[in-house]
Amino acid sequence: MSRPPKMKWRITRRQFLLIGAGTMGGLGVGVHTGFKAIIPSLVDGIATETGGGSGSSKPLLWFGVDPQQGVTLYVPKGEMGQGVQSMMAQLAAEELELEPTQLRIVIANSSQGFDNLYGTYGSSSTTSLYNPLRQAAANLREMLRMEAATQFGVPESEIMTAKGACFVKNKPDRQLEYSKIVAAKTGVWIEPTAVKLKSRQDFTKIGKNTARVDVRDKILGTSQYGIQARVPQMLFGAVARSPQFGATLKSVNPGNVASMPGVKKVVIDIANNFAGVVADTRTRAWNAVAKLQLEYVNGSSISQSELDRLVTAKAGEGTVVRTRGDVNQALKNPVVAAYRTPLAAHAHLEPLTALVDMGQKNIEAWVSTQDVSLEVAALEQAFGQNRPIVVNGMQMGGSFGRKGNQTAVVEAARLSEAAGVPVQVTWTRKEEMQNSLYRQPSHAILRGNVDPNGQIVALEHTLASGDILTGSIEPPIIGAMAALFQVDLGIFSGLFSPYEIANYRVHTRLINLPIPTGLWRGIGLFPHVFALESFTDELAHRAKLDPIEFRLLNLPTTEQGKRLKAVLEEVKTKSQWAQTLPTGTARGVACSFSSNTAVAMVVEVQLGGGSGRSKSPLTMQSPNPVADIGLPQPYSMPAQPIQVTRVVIAIDPGLVVNPNGAALQARGSVVMGLSSTLIEQVLINNGAVTQQNFDDYPILRLSQTPPQIEVHFVASELDPQGMGEPVIGPVAAAVANAVFALTGQRLRDLPLQLKL
């Protein structure tokens, strides 16, 4: 199991350009706004270049209009179920004056010039595209309106737009659909200038619940996911995997594999640590590659206990990344606690998959990916730049960060070049489970103190963690930070306490692990908020204050503090926090701030045996006492699990483009967060992952999800902010705090397990 190649991260300055050239009766429109592009930074607060720049000669093509297809919207973001296509259709439809369902949605391929906007990471899609996409749509509308005035022979002021057509004011019978205007156009299109965008009070689609544009295709089974990609003459490939992390291929004896039914090619490339098979079906390729006689060397032999010790032993060391006041002086008789988060898988339903056609003159690929530009970079690195490369992004059956580093594309390309035909490689579930990039393990030690009034007077947070960005992407700044300061920039997401603390210190230690770790939903947010907000409850207990009142008392008067106060007060009201619960049920609260979005969550829990978690071979970890910062002791999973019966969320994500879509994002974060909180843990033995499938790496089932997950949005004057990741932050802490309220046990290790 060798470590996957790192992503190549390119940061360049962009402008959006307008193109207005009629070609074969069609029109393509981008936009020139001089807007400050938001690079998907993956780290809160690490954003973009400032200033405009000279731009690029390659325009961003947002829209195409032609008589046959109507209006096509080219989407430079990956669709993995989060609804980005529907969001972009809604933004475009607002300014174009048509219905989202009137748009034909196409995922833009790597030849269409979007460059840095391709990456779908860090809850940045809506934030980064909100104004540029609207501007492109407004420009297109005005171009069509101007041309309609010419074709009707009336002043521009007489032309109105609605439902994908231009019509003469007060004469609705005199109208032309946009595609017909384009079909009748002769000569050069005129570029509009200073097109004004709609004000928020004039919105008719943004901020409203509209149906997703992809629902019909999903219901009918016509959606095209990467695993379904098909081209003429294609075959299927499978690739050998090393039995241990870090192992390299020493020798291969193909035996009689080449003569097995359906096998077309056996490919052995020791220099590139590669062996694979091409066959006429996916199953035959998988079966054949399993028959190769392989010898690997230099693999890791690390065990789970060794991995735990490696992370825990470094938790008190590290680089100071934030400090103020005199922490040592203020930390007298402190509350001390340690929190552990284990390795976790992404567990998306569609494994890695890529179809590649290595033509003699060009390379074309169809990939389930979060970033087509990274697939282009990977192919360029492996095969040079002497052939044009086009990567077509396909719909993804889940991702959560995993498909930002799609190693299957190079594997399929190697097999395609050897076989001389297009080849698709699709990983098995076992390959996906045992050869992935995992959520980093972490161990946090917190020490804190409160004064008699309940103010936090001091907090020290020391963190040891596997890498996130350092292991999976390699821009110069990330490598330099890791080498010089032992800091991974991905760690910063959710790391810093949101409260007003006079004496405060945070230091982190980057642990070089033999297990590949990388991007996972929220990056560092989930484990950090688990530690910080669990510890905040411990400080509230020391202060003998209500957990919500304690948080409100300690919030700063900054804009961030005001927004957190608003969501905490909202969730307090909506959850009926002050009302007494039935015996056997308790509540917990947690909050966080990430991607410029404020979230507060209240969770209700009870104990019971109906969750289906009794059958599991996993060994879990016991909680630590308050002052115990040593290694936890293992014990078997208890028969009585924690049941979450209700979740109430208050969110301020700025303007909500589609409330239903945003609520679904929030609920998805809750379910994934609960699964990781209560069940999930990747285990290591002899340098390899022990689990192979969902039977021994269970995820939360529908029957285990809370019957109530309520989502409440707090009104905001901000433009749209992040939604895909922020809500996962408070989940584990809110559950752990509720368990303490119910049982008196402080659970500080994930997944949470009661000690009975």
C-alpha cells in the first residue's frame, strides 16, 4: 500500500472575460468583472489573492445558447450529492429570467478554461461563485435583450425578459425565446457594460425553495456517475495493491493469468511500482489481478497500539501557533482533559473510478473527481505534456474529500496505453477501505481555568495530529510550513477557541505517520470542535453555570461573537432548552465557527439497546478521568449504545440560496458526524487496515438516525457562506455533553462508548 501521489496545487491570478462570438448559430458567454477569485483554500482564513491582475487569454465559459439545446450552464464544480448544480442553476436563473429547469446543466471539462475554479472543496462553491455567476447571467440577459430589440425593431427600453424569452412591453404575443434570438442573429454580438445585478429585495428565485435540477434523472436512473462511464471499445482494468502501507513492488510472476478467460493484457512495471490486468469485464479483471504472484518489500508493520502511542506521546509538544497573556501564571488548579480522535474512512458508496482513453494524439478521461484540473496535473506528471489532455468530471457517488486525489486516473491511463483501448479502473470496496487517505488521528490535551464569575481566564490547547494537507497536496507554502515549523495548515480549521480568553496558548505537533492521511469532511473541524466544546462544558461544570449561559457569557463582542450569540440563542429557544426532559433523556450543546458560518447544536440522547450496534468485532476505548492524559485502556463494545433522539441546529451561513437544499446539507453533516461519533474507527494491524467492507466498518444506518433533525436559519445580511462542512463540527461534542448530563460520564475518546 504505497502512499498516493500528492495533488499539485496551483495558485494563479484570474479574471473573468466576456466572449460574444456567434459560431454556427450559437453563443458562448463568460464574464469580465475583475472579481477577487476565492481559491478553495481548505483552511479557514487562508483565502485568495488580492487585486485584479491582467487576466488570461482563455475565457471562462459559463453559458452556451443554441437553437437545439437552448441555454446550457457549464458548472465548474463537482456534483457529489450536495446540490451544487441546483444552486448554480438557481443563481443563473435569477439573473437570466428563466426557470432553473429551463437550463441544461453540464459539468465543465478541463478544456473549458475555468482553471482554479474547478476544485470543489472547503464549502467554497456558493461563496466563490455567487457574484461571478450572477454577473455572467446578467450579461447574457442584456446581450439577448439588446439583440431582441434589434430583431423586433423597437428601443431597448421596450424589451422585457421572463421565462427564457424576450418580449415587447405590453405586447406579450410579440416574444422570442432566447435560443431563437441566437438563431436569427447576424453579425457581431455587442458586449454590454456595467450590467447591474439584482438587489436582494428583488429576488424571485434566490432564497426560495426550488426543486433540484438533478432529481428527475436520479429517479429515472439516467444520471451518469463515473462508475457508469462508457465509450466504444473500452475494457476494464484492475491494479495490484501492496499488503502493507509504504511497501514497494519487488517482483511479479504472472503465472497463467494471461490465459484466464476474458484477460486481454497483463501489465507489469516494477519501476513505477505497478502491476495490473485488462479484461473484458470488471469482475474478470478483479479475479485475474488477484492471481498475480507478487512480492513486496519495505512495508510498515505498525500496530494499532503503536499508532496510538505514537500520536499520544507527542501531544504535549509542538509549535506555538497562537498565544496571548501569561498562560502559565493563570493556570493554577486547572481543569485538565485529553481527547482522542481515531483514523476514519470516507466510506462513500461509489469507490474510486476512472475511464481513460490514451489516444496517440490526445488523452481523454472520464473521472469521478472533485477537481478535474488535478487529474490533468496527475496525467501530465505521469505521461508528459506532449499530448492535449481533457478530463471530464462525472457525478460522484459521495466523496467527502477522498476524490480530490483520484489515483485511479493514472492507473487507468497506464492500462489504456498498454492495451491500446480505453480502460476503466474501478476499485473494489476492500481496496477503497484498505488503500485510502484517512482522517488524521489526533490527541488533544486541554488545560483551563475560570474565575468566580464564570469567565474563562486561561486556556492551553496542545495538539498532536497526523497530517491533512501536507500528505495530499503540495503547494510550496504547505511543504515549507511542515518542514520548518511542523505545522499542517489544514489543522487550523476549527482549532481556535471562539471565546474571549485573556491568557491563551495553542501549540500543534505534526506527526509523521506511516498511514496516509488527508482531506476529510471539514478537515480539522470535527476533531478540534469535539475537544474544544467538550472541554468548554467541563469549564462550565467547574463554574457551576448552565452550558449555554456559560458560552454566551464568554463570547467576545466581535462580529463573530455576535453571530455565535445569535445562533446559540436561537437553538436555545428552538430546542426548548429550559424545559425539563423526561427521565432517561438529556441534552447537550456545542457550537463552532468555520467557513464564515456560525453553528449551534443541541442534541438529545437516551440509552437503549435498539440501535443495531451489538454485532461488532471492534475493540473500543474507555474514557479518561479529568486529569488523566495517558493512554486509554481497551475494552469491548458495550451492549447498551447511546441513542440520539433529537438534533436541533441553528445556523447563520449568510444568505441561504435554497433553504431546503441547505437544510439537507446540514442533515447530511449531522448523520455523517453521528456515524463518526458513535461507530466509526479504522483499525491497523501489521501495517494494514483490518476492515474490508461495511460489515466490519459499519456506518450509521437509517434506523439509527434521529427521528428529528431540525434546521433553523438565522437571518443574515451577508452573501452566502459555507454550508457543506460547518455543521459537522459540533456534532461529537454535543453528543458527549449530553451523555455527561445523562450519566455523569465524560467521554473523551471517539467513537464514544459508555463504561458500564
